[in-house]
Amino acid sequence: MNIPETTLSGWTREPEWDEYLADARSEATDTLIAEYSQGAIEAVRACRERVQHGNLRYDTRTGGLVRVPMNGKDLMVVSAIATDKSQVLQGRPSSITSNADTRLAALLDKFERAGAMLRAGDSASFAMIDGKTGEIIKE
């Protein structure tokens, strides 16, 4: 663009520079969000089309493309991902978050029991909490 470095450097010291930069970043972010959203819509549509009509495969006998039904494993993967994404978009727990919630609740219970034992002065009844299982390890 043939703009001298001193001019560019001067622009960055202007009071409005931070505002211009924030606006440019916001515009770029909005553009990327729109592009990723459109890509996701197209991918979901293409996936749904393949679930309904099968994948395209090259047929060496005819030299053309043919539709081949998706196998059960692929259908289950698509189903599981679609279900989890749908739940997340609705603000509901997915299988991933509900499993994590259950594990966290169990850990919280174990830590509360350990805390109660310590408050009761029963620190000699356990040595530590197992890092993998969260179980109280007896001495």
C-alpha cells in the first residue's frame, strides 16, 4: 500500500486507534461466525442427505457414482453427535455433561464426607483421597 512506517506508527498512537481496531476485530469475528455457521448448516444438510439416500461411491463396473446406504456404526455416530449438539443448542445437558455432572456429584459427596471427618477430629481414620477414584483411603 506504500504507506510509510512513520505514518502507520503515528496512526497507532491516535486516541481513536483502539476503537478502530476493536471495530475491525469485531467485524472480522462477525464474518467468521457467519462463515462457520453457514458451513455448519451446509454440513448438517449434506449429512442428512447422506443418511436419507446413502453415501456416493464410485462403481468401477459402470464408471459412475452410486448411492450406498450408510452402515449401522456410521448412522449411530451421526445420531449420537446430532443428539448431543441438539441438546447443547437447546441449553439442555447432553450425555457428556450429564455424565460429568454425576461424577462431579459423587466426588463432591466424598469430599464432604472427608471434610466432616476432619471437622469431627477424625483425621486419623484416613490417610488420603485416591486421585483416580476419589475414594477415601484408610490407613
